[in-house]
Amino acid sequence: MIDKKYLNISEVSKLLNIEEHKIRYWDSLDPKTNKYRIDGISTKSKGGTRYFNKENIKKLQKLKSILYDGDIQNYSVRLADRILSSNNKSGLQEAKINEDNRYLDNDKKIRQILNKMRILLKNNDIK
């Protein structure tokens, strides 16, 4: 790693092989919640320039390993934040279970909507 105390976004991007726009996205405010998507990714100057210390870079490395397996994306940023926030394996497992349940709930809702649509279409065909 480079011996400088702080690196800029372009140096971190090259070092970790992460595109700059992804780092900016992870380090930006979510408009829905008005909170950082992933807290503690960078240190910002008064002018808003992002600088990265060793701790920030380690967090980015963990985030990258959670979100990507090679070139394949694994999880959502929200899930990755929960995983990073919990420093134990049970937190990781719980976050995965919660994410899986969310998809199951969505699947169930979609099936219910489809069934209602089928019923409506059947009723319209009879008339």
C-alpha cells in the first residue's frame, strides 16, 4: 500500500480496482433516508473532496469483497452495509436471511397479484 496518510479517490480506485463512480455512490447520501449509503467510507474536506485513510481503504476492500465475486455482483448495498456494521458471522447470516425473506415476501405478493388478475380475466371472459 502507498505510504501516504491520505489518498484521493483516483488513487484508491486504481489501488482497489474499483471504478470511481461506484466509490462515490457508496459514499453518497441516499435521497430516501438522507443518510450515507455506507458510513465511514471516506474523510471529506470542507470543500467536499473525498480523502481515504487506511481504515477507509480497509472498509472499501471489505465492501468490494462482499458485493463482488470477481465480476459478479452478489448483494445490495444496503445488505452490504448491514454486514459491514456487524462484525460477527451471526450478523452476516441474519442479514442474508433478512434479504432472502424480503425477496420471498415480494415473490408472494407477485403471486397474489397474478392470481387476482387470473380471476378477473376469467370473470370477464364469462360475461
